[in-house]
Amino acid sequence: MKKSTYFLFGKEATTIYLEDGIEPLIEAINDDNISYDVFEFIEGETSPVNLLMKYQEWGDYSIISKEEFNQL
């Protein structure tokens, strides 16, 4: 089984997630149209370049769970 790591990108989204959790983040996204992106890195399949490009585009990131990834 291949291991996946899930990422949340975006300065404002990451700050809310780290300080308040997933539920307030979802509310903020729905209410304020916060810009964010999520990314699944699959070990052995996803090119590291794709992850680095996503990071370069968004800057701040946080690692999230699969369940949180699916919620977003």
C-alpha cells in the first residue's frame, strides 16, 4: 500500500487551521471565500516537483489528515 501525505496550502487557511482547527476553517472558507488549495502526495507516484511547485505557488502549508483533506 502506498503512503499518502495530505497538504493544505494558503497563508490565511493554514493560520486558521493551526490556531482553530478544521471546522472553523471550513466555516471561514464558506463565509469569506478564503483562498486555499489541498494536495495529495502519493509516495512513489507523485513527482516531488509537483509538491514543490504547489508550495512555491502558495507559500504556507500544513499537513492534514485524509479525513480533513476529504472535507475540504
